[in-house]
Amino acid sequence: MDKTRKILLTELIASCCLALLLVGSYETGLLLPGFWATEDNSQLLVLLQFCMQLTTLIAIPLALFLFKIRYVADSLQADESHVDRQLCFWGSVRMMMLCLPMVLNVFFYYAFGDVAGFYYLAIILALSLFFVFPTKKRCEHECHLTNEANDSVDKPEDKRNKSVDQRG
């Protein structure tokens, strides 16, 4: 489990470093922003903005609920010997669903000469990474390897059923 967690953490850190490297390259003047900002590329700008907005709106909810999809959840519970490999695969898919559009948005922000829409999309995707940060507890929870503390505690429905059973 630790190896899988380290792989996922490496993917997250590498993507964030790549985005910061792009920002640093453009902000220091090593690369010049706006090299795609011509009148000929105005249609390309609109098309890319639409595609990246759609990608962001689809990627965030899908990444957050990916492990609740039946096929993915079943593959993480099926066989304990393959759970690390499945978690690594599906965790990487989820991480790339958020990191790849984030890096692309940072690149497009500078490529089109500081178009604010790409900047805000990159910030939204970067903030959503906090919800999938690969902690050990999250990895164990998503693979259903943790002992449920709620099993020993009576749920409110169970208390109601017990009181009905005692009365009737």
C-alpha cells in the first residue's frame, strides 16, 4: 500500500511541479507569453476555452466519485492480492483526470497571452486535488481495508428496530 501511495503522491507532485515550472518559465521571461495570441487563432482560442471548460466540468465530479462507480469499487474489493495494483491504476487515472487538464490550462493561459479563463480553470483543478490527496488513510478506506468503527456502534435505525422488537 505504501508503494502505491508513493506512486500516486509522485504523480501529484510531478504535475504540480510541471505547472509551477511553466509559470516560472513564463514569469521570468524565459518563454514569451502570447505566442498563439493572433487574430488567426481567435477561433482556436474559443474552441480550446470551450473544450477545457467542458473537460473541467466533467473531470472534477468524475474524479471525485470514480471510486464509487460499481465497476471500479468491485475491482478494488475483488482480490486482496491485486488490490495494490488496482488502486495504483485507478488512483493514477483519477490523478491524471485532474492534473493533466490543470497543466494544459496553465500552458494555454500563457500561450494565448494571459487569458483569465484558463487561469481560473487551473486554480479550480488545483484546489480539487486536495480532495483526492493520497494519504494512507484514504488509500486504505478506498480499498475497504480499514476496520469499520461503525460496526460496533449501533446505528439509529438499529436502535429503532431493537426498541420495536422489545415492545412487540
